Amino acid sequence: MINTTPNIKKGLTVKDLVTAGIFSALFFVVTVIGGIFFAPNPVLTFLLPPAVALLTGPIYLLLLAKVPKHGPIIILGILMGLLMFVTGMYWMWTVAYVILAIIAELISGLGKFKNIKLNILGFMIFSLNPLGSYMMLWINQKKYIEYLVGKGTEQNYMNTMIATAKDWMIPAIIIGTLLCALISALLGKRLLRKQFEKAGIVA
């Protein structure tokens, strides 16, 4: 008799979808917590990407440990992107969430979601999603301002943000975010070691 169980396990089950949804909600809450001290301030807002990356690593890695399949990270990216969009963030942030989620999932997929190093690398790439918004200050500042002001952002906030933005900030944000994501992931690896071992995740 042919055992079809492995094929069934390859696809996402209802339980997997529920798990992805719960972790996405948790990821959003922690993202809000990570940004609440920075986003409201037009000078400190540039610290939001590394701050969020520093907090979300354990959640991201635990999601992969719970559902080591193709799908959950893309679901996370889509849901987070939609939440950013409906809360008035620049639309390119949503696009970045989805694109980087796909890339991150492909990276983890190379190790069949069981290689912690690839999972961490995927998280680091995924954590760069806020750049989809911030980089527009340098690419198309006028459109960026018009969009956000149209969504309710105060003009004075944008004026201060523009005055604060310097050319060195984009590479600094990228490096800072990647470093914070790495630290967060390594901390998550340490804290959740037993869960990872149970899921068969290896270094």
C-alpha cells in the first residue's frame, strides 16, 4: 500500500494557516512596539527599521519552526504589507514586504526550512522591508511627500524628516538593520533552542 502522508504534509493545512495568521498578528504587534518610540518622531523615525528587526527575530524563526514549509513567510509578508497599507504607510512598503518575503522563503527553502543559518539569512533580508518606504525620500521625494500628506501625515512632520535625511542614512539603515536582525535571530536561536531541536532545525 502506498503511503501518501508525506505528500499531504507538503501542503499547508488549516492548522498551518491559523498558525501563520496568529504569528503574523504577533509580528505586527511587536512591530508596532518596536516603532512606537521612533515613528512618531520625524528625526528618530530612521531608527525604526533596526529597532523592529531587533525585536522580531524570535517570532519569525519560531514561525518557520512551527510550519517548515513554503507559504507561511509569504503569508506573513502579505498580511504585514496589507496592514502597513491600511494604516497609511507608503505603498512601496507593502510591495517590499511581499517581494522580500518571497526572497526570504526561497532562501529558507534551499535548506528545506531546517537550516537555521539559511532561516536567519532569510530573516535578515526580510527585515529590510521598511526601506521600501524610506528610500523614496531619495528616489522621488515629491511623490513621497504628496502621498503621505494625502494619507494624513502632517506637512511639518515631513519637512523635519526631509531636513534630517542625509545621503549616508540609507547605507547606515541597511547595515544597522542587518546587524540588528542578526543579533535578534541569534538571540532567538538561543532562547528557542529546544523548539528548534524538536522541529529538526540544524545549524
